[in-house]
Amino acid sequence: MNVQFVGHSHNDALYAAGEMSNGIGDLKNGDLGLGAVPGREQEFRQGLDLAVRYAKALDCRRIHLMAGRVPAGADRSAVAMEMEETFVQNLKHAAGVLSKERIIGLIEPINTRITDAQYFLDSPHQAAVILQRVGHPNIKLQMDIYHWQIMDGNLTQNIRKYLPLTGHIQIAQVPDRHEPDSDGEVNFSYLFKLLEELGYQDYIGCEYKPKRSTEAGLDWVRSYWNSHKD
């Protein structure tokens, strides 16, 4: 299993493990992605085209296609069907664009309890339904253990169930979003072992806020590799 550090910031376009985000819209006016936002399909496509140009220049093989937020003041249940349909159609378009460039598109559930109460895509179950509707092999799930634990828990069964749909994994301890070996709810030693048993061989992005310096925050990686030496 590969472990590579990834800086934590939704404002950063490029992530060190070969993943970047497409156009997220106007953050100052409340955007956090446009994929599921009705009426802004053209902006989504423009952002996708720009992300593809950056990805090709940087040899980046994954692009995070952010869903966006439920409009302020709107009832989530009232707009859910329209937003899902918009997301599905945008993802189908993205699948066609990205497959030509051999780039994977990712959708990531973000928790609505701590991180962002208005984000549209908030559980792996919801994401799996959308991926089934899109039906294209190069649109995959981004598994962020931090968000999954906050929204649903049941990590063992959810990982087993959804790993076949997954194109990238990110980690952080819960609830404070620090290093995986810091105090918190999640036993990452167990989860790393589970991922190994399930045959996961790709990168794990470390999307956390170091408690101290970045270098000190990587001590757990050294310990992990030392424990896996032959």
C-alpha cells in the first residue's frame, strides 16, 4: 500500500498524490463546486476544461468533481432530485471528456455535520447511487475516512462494500482532523490492515491538519513503513 502526504486545503487546486479539483465556482459568494448546481452547467464544463489542461500539464491522473452546495435557504429534500439529475448529467459529460485523456473523475462525500452543512453529496450511499446512474468506469468514488466516520461510522462494512467503486482514499483522525495516530475515534492501524487485506494498492492522501510541523506530523508514516520492512 502506498502512503503519500497530501496538504489539507479546499482552496488548493493541486494535491500531491496526483489529484486536483475542477472549478469550484466563486468561494466568496458561497460556491464549493458546481457539479450538482442547476443552471450552472456551462460554468462546470468550463471549469472542467481548465482542470484538464492543468492536469495534462502536470501529469495529474485524477480530478475531483465537486458537487457543490444546496442553495442557501432551500430545503434539501425539495431540491435533491433536481440536483442529483444535474450532477448525473454533468458527470456523464465529464466521463466523456476525461476518458479521452485517461484521467479519472472522482466524487467525494463531505460531511454535513461539521465541515459544511450545505454540501449536496454527504454519504457514500448517496454517491454509490449516483455512480450507478452515471455508469462509466472512469468516474469513481473518493473515500475520505474523516467524512465517512462523521456521517455514518460502520467503517469496516462501508469500506468492504464501496472499495470496488473507489478511485482514491484520504484520511484524517476524527474529530479534530489531525494525524491518524493522534487521539481520536478511528483505529487507523486496523483500517490500513483491512485495506491491505482487500488488496488496495493505490495512494492514500493525508488530508489532515498537522498538530505540529509537517515533518513531525509524518512520524506515523515512518513508523508504518518500519513495521512493514521485511
